[in-house]
Amino acid sequence: MMLTDKVAVVTGAARGIGREIALLMARHGAAVVVNDLGGGADGSGAAAGPADEVVSEIKNLGGRATASYESVATVDGGKRIVQAALDNFGTIDIVVNNAGILRDRMIFNMTEEEWDGVIDTHLKGCFAVTRAAVPHMREKKWGRVINMTSTSGLVGNIGQANYAAAKLGIVGFTKVVALDMARYNVTANCISPFAWTRMIGTIPTETEAQKARVEKIKKMGPEHIAPVAVFLASEAAKEVSGQVIGVRGKEIMIFGHMRPTMRVHNDLGWTPERLAEMFPGTLRHHLAPLDTSGQYFNYDPLV
């Protein structure tokens, strides 16, 4: 019972990764606000049923839960989600920003609506809920913020400029939240999940190679992500902050931080001509490859 007497908000908690996190946090003693708009994988539509079902599951386990049907994509929505925790359970200790949508399109075809919808749900959603919660965490000098990033942002993935931009933006956002809140005993971390979910179920299966890829991913269920979220939300992870932790099935990995890998100095400064002369024999050897196969990084940048 690592989260006894804690209160958690989990967004996008009706299905997949969010559902597993909400259920496991409840099993570990947390009262949970199960937030989910109840829409499609592309963010369209809304329904109360999916969040209500998870609330019922938690209550049947003997836990405490309440549903929230707000969209995370506005600041007012974020405030109402956190207020649901305050109204029902009196406080807020943990925020898991998991809500997300996909609107994949090659960059030369992507519309403004497709860009804005994904950025608003993922990146602005993280801000909206976190911004509403952290004043309460600062006052009580304890809190946990857990955000979902993706290898689509950390590495890149074809047809996901909007999603990748949001997910890498979440990493930067998380690092700053970790810095801003460190003095108040509040941590902020990212999970980069590899798991079969409803959104991943939209990938093509037209060729044998694609079918084999999908079958491999199906073995990595969302239940593997939840234990890491519960750990990060607990007192056991009080010294873990500003980190990106990958979870792929039964494997856990730590992602490195962006740091310079090579430096070259010239007392005369640089001109385009000097750069062109210097670059091939020095900096070129340290470039990260533009990998379109996923083989160089030894994992599939899907979620």
C-alpha cells in the first residue's frame, strides 16, 4: 500500500495505460479522480460511460474514486479536474497526465486543426492540470507529477510531427516543473511507454512485416506501465525527479539528457567556409543518425 491516504488525478484514465494506472494506484491506497472525456482516439466525441466503468471497478475493489469528464485541453478544464479531487477527497497529491489523442499525417498534408488538437491535448493538457494542482502541492510541501512522453518525440516517427512536438515539449516542461518545485518536495518525471493501446491499434497491418510488428507489440500490455507510475508517485521515489523512464514490457530503461557530445573551438571564429572545411573530419562523425527503421535505437518508436 505505497499510496495510502494519497489523492491522485489520472487523466485519460478510462482505457489502456491510464486505466491500469488508476486501478493500481487505487489498489495501493490512493483515492483516484478518473478523468476521461470518453472520446475517440482522434479526440472526437464524448461519453461518461468509460470513466464511470473504471470508477465502478475501483469501488468494487474497496477503493475510493470519482469520475471527471472534463477535457484537459483548456486551463478551465484543468482547474475543474483538480477541483474534483478537492471537492471529493479534500486534497491533491499526485497528477498523472496521460490523456492523449492521435491525428497522424505526413507533414506536407497536416492541417492546422490536426496540429492544434494534438498539441492542445498533450502539451497544453499537461500544463492545464499541473498548473491547477501544484499550488496545493506547494502549500502542503509534497506532490508528484507524472507525465507521458513518447519515443516519437525522443527519437522521431514518420507522420507524427504534431505528436512528436507535443511529446518532446512535455519532456522540457517536466524538467522545468521539477526545478520549480524541488524546494517544495514535489517531483516531476516522464514515462515513455511501449504498450499496446487503442491508439496504437490504428497502425497499418497490410503487409506481413506490419502484421508481425503488431503481434510483437501486443505482447507489451499497458499493465507493465502502471507499477512504474505507482513507484514514482510514492515516497520511495522522493529523490527521483526530472527523469525520463522508458518501460517496454518487463524492461525498464533510463533515457539520457541532452548534452553536447563534441566541441570545436576556433580563435578566429567561424565563417561558412571554415565550417564547411572543418565539419567533415570532426563534427560529422558525432552526428546522431536519422534513423527511419528503428534498428539503430533498438526499439520501435510507436507510443
